Amino acid sequence: MIVAACDSNQDNLSYMQYHSSAKINSEREAAFSIRSHGVPFGVLKEQQDLPNPAELLLGAFAACCLKNVQRFSEILGFSYENVSIEVTGERQEKPIKIAAIRYTIQIDGVVGKLNAELLHKNLRKFGTIYNTLKETCDVSGELLIFP
């Protein structure tokens, strides 16, 4: 058995924890599991029908933003019919990384008074994935409101 470890050098603070596990087999079929849900992903260029890891990262960002729109709709006292988000990631080649994330959030059918600037500020301030990614790449976007 070969073991390689990484110590994150965390202080003795209390943290919320998340867990995921992943597998790949000899046929290059890969999936990760969260709770009882399996999510397949592509590891080969030929697997165009499956999301790749970078796309999954952008999906997590999108989910974080939408979760927080829902959360803040209750706090700020507005409702909506639909919310959608478009996210684009820009990959840099050397060193390889996501260099920028751009997004557009659209809220349709807003009922009640909504301070769009306050909502957008809260989305940028209180998103777990948003805050993690903004520490490593440029994140910018816009919030569009339609009555």
C-alpha cells in the first residue's frame, strides 16, 4: 500500500463538513457520490455526453447562486416564478486553471419589493462556493430582474 497525505494546517476552529467519494474503473467510467446520489462524469475527450470536472465546478457555482436566491427571497420578502443562471468559465493554459467565471442571473415574475443591488451584494457575500472561487479566480456577473 502506498499512502500520500496532505495536511491542510487548519486551526482548531469549528467547521461544517461536506463529503463526497469518487471512483473510476478500468473502462474509464467515472462517477462521484454525494449522499445516495451518483453522478457520472467524463474523463476522456470521447465522453462528450458527460460533464467534465470543470463543468461540474461551474455547476456547483450555479447551484450555490440559485440556492442563495431562494434563501434571500425569504429574508428580503419577495417571490418569483423562475430564476435561471448562465455561467461561463475561462480556462488558462499555463498554469492550467480556471482564470475567470462570468455569470448572468435572471429572475422572472418578481412579486413584492426587491432591492436588486442588495440581493446581488448578498449573493456575492454569503455564497460558500462563490466565496471559495473568488479567492482563486476573477468572478463577475450581473443580476437581471423582470417583473
